Amino acid sequence: MALSSLPTHFGITFTSTLHSKPEGLTEPKSIKLPSPFVVAIAGGSRGIGLSIAQAYAEAARTCDVAQQEDVDKFSAGVKAKFGRLDVAVFNSAKAPRYLQDADGTLRLSSHVLEDVEEFHGVTMTNFLGAVYLAKSLLPLLMETKDGMQTLICITSASSHFGSSNVTPASYNISKLAMNRLIETVDSDYRDQGIQSFAVHPGVVLTDLTARHSETVAGDFWKSALTDDPRLCAGFLVWLTKEKRQWLSGRYLAANWDVEELEAKREHIVNEDALKFHMVV
């Protein structure tokens, strides 16, 4: 994994064993979920989201999560059809368009001076979309007292980047805000049974990353885009097969070995690890 060479505080190597596909305890076919079990996925029609939907054996329902009205319709549809909700997954994502320099070099839009309107669109979808989904679906999650009551946002390891050399600033910042949203949801709704997680899905070749290997950072992306889109799906099914309040409010990576993760439970709880803090 190319990301394993990144700084320790990125948490990529939090477990010494890393995975690029579901296996063992994260193989969906080996996991038995409670019944009934209802999962709502925003952004589940293709790529990682489709793999998540397939892993949960639940047909994907999609909506435009950048518009609160559409998310409310999504929520109402879930309640009307199923009457309950165990897990809500926000997987919708947007990244800036690729830019081409005068010499023909392809690169990712990097900083705020290049295209503020697109910066707005990325943060609107990635962060406010997650806020809208949380606002609409948290009440139904809280009503489902016998369920997993879980909110998951698909974040990114790019949320650790303080520069836009590899990934665009708008994407990094929106994913960082998403991580804090998950911490806030845990703090505000834990006593009502809610658990929340921000999950890095691995580094996967999708429509969003299709031309990354052609950019000036192409060598990095060629070596990084190697994870199976089913990796995150298997991790989420494992994560939500039972209540894991001790992991709630935290940043997790689908690449981590779940047995090693569970072995670190005492450390995670005592140190309040896997959250975002300023070093002073």
C-alpha cells in the first residue's frame, strides 16, 4: 500500500496487518446480521456504494444529497417502506474537475484560488450533504430502539492532508469537516443509543479517481489505487453486525485488521484515540 509510507499520525498503519479486500471476519458471506435489518445508503448506485449495498443484500436507494428536500423524501421513503432504520450510510462524494495546463499536463484542481464555485459545490455535497442526511435520518435511527442505530460517513485519508499537493483542498477540507460531524453526532446523541463512524474506504479506482493516474501525481496514484471496492463493504457489515459504542465517534480505516483493532479496545477508549486533536 502506497499510503503506508505516510506519517504515523495519519493512522494508516494503526494495525500492523492491512487488507485490500474483505477476508476472514469481514467477508460478508460469513457474517449473519439480525433480522429485520434495514440499511439506507446515499450514493449507493455504483462503485464503493454499490458494493456496500450488495454486501448488505439491500437494494440501493439514491438521492441528491446536496438538496435537503430530496434527502427528506429519501428519509420518508425509507420510513414508509420499512418502518425502521438500522444503518444510514452517507457515501455520496464530489471532487473538483481535472485541470489541463497550457502544456497539456493534467492535474487535480488544488486550491481555493482556482475555482471558488467548484470549491463550494464539493463542500456542499461532501459535508453539507452529510449534515442533511444526518438531520433527516437520525430521528428514524433513534426510533429504532431494537436496531443498530448507526450513522456512517464515508470519509477519506485525505482528510489528514494539510496541503493540496496530492488531493484537492476542497475535498480534503470537506472530509475533515465530516470527521468532526461524526464526533459531534456521537457526543450529542450517544445517550439516545446512536453510534456514528467516519470510515476511510481504502484507495479505490472509481469514477471519481478514474484519471488520477494520468495527472502529475500519476506515479503515486498508480501505486495507491489498488484496494477492492468491496473492502469497505465488508468492513461496514462487520462494524454494524453488533453495537460497538466503544468505537463510536471515531475515524476508522477499512484497511485495518479487525482482530487487531478489537485488541486495541482498551487503548482506544482510555486514550480517546482515533479522533482529531490539535498538537500543542
